[in-house]
Amino acid sequence: MRTKYIYLVIFFLAVCPVGGESVWKQLPLHNEQKIHSLTAGIDGNNQSILVAACRYGTYSSHDSGKTWLAYKYYSFVDTPVFTSMLILGPKAVAAQSSIYIRMSDSSGITWIDNHMISMKGVKDLINMGGIIFVNYDHGIAKSLDSGDSWNYIPQTGLTDSCVKTLGLSGNSLFAATADSGVFVSTDSGKHWESASTGLPGNGNGGIINVRAFSGSQDNMFFCICDSGMYRLKTGPQEYYWEKASSGIPSTSTIQCAICFIGSDSQGYIITGTDSGPYRSPDTGATWEATGSGLDGQATGFNAVAIHGTELYAATDAGVYRSTDNGSHWSAINIHCDVLSLASGKSALFTGTSEGVYHSTDQGASWSFDSIVSTQNSNIYAMATIGDTTIAVKGKGSSWNVVFSNDTGNTWSSSSVNSILDHNTGLAVLNDCIFVGESGFSGIYKSCNYGEYWTRVEDDIISASNYNFDVSLVAAYDKCVYIYGKAYIYSSSTTTTSSGFYSSSDDGDTWTLCDSGLTGSVTSFAASGDVFFATTAGNGHCWRSLNRGKYWKSAGSMSVDSITSLLTVHNYVIAGTSDGVYVSGDQGKTWHAVTTGLTNTNISAIMTDSTYIYAGTRGAGVYQFPISEIPVDVSVKKSPLVRTNAIEKFSVAAERITFYVPSRMLVSIELFNLNGQIAASLCRNVFESGNHTLKFDRKGLSQGTYLLRVHTGSSVTNSFPMVIVR
């Protein structure tokens, strides 16, 4: 009997959406929190840099505020605010919370956590030709090495050692004291003389409190005090001050000021008050309000910086910029530092380093939900149960689970804060909440919205003296999945064991499901019976076709780490340290989808019925239409397939061709990866010869399918096919 062979060639065609390549859209999730200080300078690479400091971190920008990089600093004080910053080429130095001097070796982009110099009352930093001066409760100190070390200056003639603020005019260093007025030094702080002439008294026999200095030259140097602003005048042998804020309403409190040469070569002064900014073109003789473009809480300036001819203002509602000498202002959108994402019944939720934001219009607008008033506001995990939103907040070794039943407007705490040290995950299943803890406390469950919590890893570890380090918590299709490492202690040794476990009874019993899986699991996703997992440190993906019983390597991405994983339709989506990757062939090959992402450090990904959302570290949330996933699949040829039925079977973009050696029944069907029939293409008796079928893709979602060819009652062949729109 002669054997018939089919020579099968399959072409995978990438079809771009109409209108060109789709891109990620950055959503308007802006950090509108109070900016306390602002500085501009030149970094170690001779590039312009702008650094803004809010309550618990800094944001740096190299492109005039178009994009920002977030850095979260930590402190044991309640208000870790940078009150003053200097950029010193490759280094930067900051005064924090009136307690510490902080250092940066990256021009203020990041800050060295273990290099904090204690200095009570520290406030202002002044750079005089490379010598850095700072005031604190015991006087003035200076640094000759960009802030790495400090020395107290014996201030001869400075009768009050409690210096509240410093200023620099040319080579003259000015110091405002608590009770004795203003002093000046012309020899780098060694000797001082009084310079308070013209300043009003405080009613108690002393000089009025001077809060700040501004300016750099004698005719453009000012002090700000409770009664307004005063300009420095110099005589042959004396310094004196005259009122220079008569045009500013007496009801307005001046908070800051800056003197600069504008783009028209005109000298200007900009003052920030609690009622908006004012500008003077004549060294303070006349003033005009210049608040055009400032909205809501942005009217009050906390600091003003200049770089070139552009002005930047730190406000209670973010950073604003002016390119016309302060006449008009526009918001610079500092996007949030996103840590987690969740989708509820009526809203999207974003966990950030400031708190929670929610959107009821798929990210077109956002509302801020201030969960706490303390610094422990990192929202590292979120989930929803019906109308209830759950968030894990905290930092370091201090964590808590909080709940909201009104879309984030109000929050209540649970009792888990007394046992939770290092959160690593949050999952919801059957109205129960599961929280993982990487500080050796294990996995906790609450089925009453956090009122009571119980540990549920007893079935995994039989020893009595142990710790359980959980690095992943996930839920899917009536099961909870965790990855953990057990440390079992005896009198003389410590043994360890780790694994990927599943539970179908809310954590009462657990089953090990990691055969063939190596490495610490960092993310998990599933579609039908097909499971996907990624492991730490190597950008590697694993796949199981039988719900975790056996695993095989699926493929790798050229990234340092994978932070999150999800499935949508027939695609696997991975959020990584280097952007978003998509696989249309069950993880075998991955394709970067990063067009439009100005920040590719992805912290979380999420999907609703229409979009994929990607949260980034410092650039907010991006959105991409599911229907336009542009998987770039190269033209490939399948292996040669032989069958004893039909021959020369091939698939092109819109047709299927094959050769039938003799009269027979042929059935061709398209299945999705869940085993469901997506389309029945033909079931006919074909005569011997060549045949062509029209392949109509209308109604088929993009993704991976299996094309199965039947002759008679037997399946002769099946193979994957990718449809891309």
C-alpha cells in the first residue's frame, strides 16, 4: 500500500492595525501633593537637572519636567521633608526635617540611606565657591568636601548662635538669628558684624523674625520677614534695609522670592505668597500679580527655582513652570510612583508611594484617597471583594491591611498590623483574604474583612520551630497559590525547603505543584488549564499544560526582572524592569511592546475588558487597547508534517490550500487554547486533486489557535496558528 504524505508549510503573518503602530498612552495620574523644595542645576554629566522634594521622596527631571524619575527616601521622623537642596555636579546635598544632612552621589536622583549626618535645626544650604555652609541650632557649619564632612565655625561677633536662615550676596554671607537680628560676614564666616539697620522691631526689644533671604548681588538682595520684604542697601561702612514690598497686599504672607534676569534681559523679582505670586521689574518699587494659569492649591509658592530663562515653582499642588518671566504658569505633571494596581466593580485603583488613587472612567481622571497621614503610605498590594477595596500599606517592617467600602473615600484598619512585617502579596478567593509575609511569618487568611487572621501554612510544615518566607500569593479558579521557603530549626542545624503550593480548600491543605519548576517564583498567571510562572533574577518563564502538575521551560526575556504576569485572550503579558512583553505562543517567544512608554520600569500590570494598564516607578500609569496588541511574529515555517491522507496542505493570510490524493471526507476546525471550537472551516467530501478554501478571520479574536484537520473519524494533524489584527 502506497503511503501518502502531506508537506505542510504554515506562514504566521503579522498584520498591523489600521492607522499604524499602536502605542501606550500615559494616563493623567499626577502627583498633586505638596512640593516643599525645588532646585535646578547641572549634574555630573553636564546635563540640566531639576529636583523637586515632596513629603516622602524626590522627583528628578532632565527634560524641563516632561518626565520624572521618583525616589522614595525613608526616615524615622514623622515629616521627612527636604527643606533645602544643592546640586554639586555628580553630588547633591540636602537638609532634611531639621534633623539630618542627606547625601546623593547621583546629582539628587537617588539618596544614600546610610549616610545621614545628624544636625539639629538644620535648614539652609549655601554654596560659596565650593564651600558649603549650613545653619543649625548651634550656629553655622561648613563643608569643604561637598557635604561628606562638616566642621563647626567659631563665629566671632555673632552674638546669637541660634541661626534661623542663611543668605549669600556676592562674597557676603548673611545670617538671621532667633533674637538678635541679621549679621554679615565677609571672610567666610570667621568674623561677623550686625546688619539689621532698617528692619522693624518685634515689639519685645528685638529685631523682627527674618524667615529667608533671596538674591545674589547687593542691589538685588532681599530678606523676607513677618512684615514683608526688605531690600539690602549698602553705604560706605554700613548695611541697611528698606521696605520693598509696598505693592504686595499686607494681608499676604510672603513665603519665598527669587531675583533673576529675564529672557528680555530685564531684571525681575518674583515673590511667592499665600495668595499667589507677584512680580517686580524695578527692584521692588512696584509689583503686579502674575498668577495666570495657577489653579486651586497651586497659588501658594513654597519655593522658586530658575534654570536658564525658565522659572519653576513648588506649590501645594505640584510643580509649575513659566517661560515668560512669570507672567503665565503651567503645571508640570509629576506622575505618580506606582506600586500596585487593582480593578473593582466600578473603579480602577492605583497604589502609589503617597496613597491610593481611583478612577471611575478607565483612567481619564483620578481622585486621591489619602489612606494615612503618616509616612507609612506605600501601597504595595491591592485587591477587591465586591464593593470592598483592600490595600496593604507600609514600609520597612511596619505594615497594615486597610479596607474601604466607599471607593476609597474612607478607610479602616485591620488587626493584621501586629503580625505583618514584610508584605509580598495579596489575593482574594471565596470572600477570604490571603496575605503573604516575607519576614518569616508565613501566610495569613481572614474571612471576615480583616477582623481576625489565622496562619494557614501548617499543612506545609510539620515542624514546631520554623519560619516561613512567602514571596508570592495568587488566586485562580477556586485555588490559592503561594511560593514559600521554610526554615526549620533544630538544636544544632537549620534546614530549608521551598516550593510552589496550591490549596483548593481556603488554605486548610496544600499540594506541592512545582515538578520541573526551578527557581523562586515571582509572578503567576493562568488561562484555562495552562499555567505560567516566572522566576527571580533571569527573566525566565515556565509553562504547565496540566494546572501545575508538571512544568517546562517556556522561554526567556532579556530583562533583569519580571514583576507581574497576566493572560488576556490568548496572550501572556509580562511587566518587567525593561517594559512590557507579549507572547502569542504560550511563552515560547516574547516581543517587547514599549512604544509610547517614557518609563519602562514596570511595577504592575492589570486588565479590564478593554485595556491593559501598566504601572511604572515614577511615570504613573499607561494604557493600551487589548484589541490592538501588536505582536510582531516573524515569518516562520513549521516542521515537515506527514500524514497518510491529504498532501500539500498550507495556510496563507486568507486561504487554505491542500491536495487530496483520493476521494475522502475532510473536516477542518479552529480551536482556542481552552479546547473550544472557535470556527468550523469545512466538513465536505473532496474529490482527488487540489482544493482551496477561503479563510475568513472576521469574528475571531487575535491570539493563538490550534488548526485541526480530520479525515474520516481520525485526526490527522493539528498545529498552532497565530491571528494578529
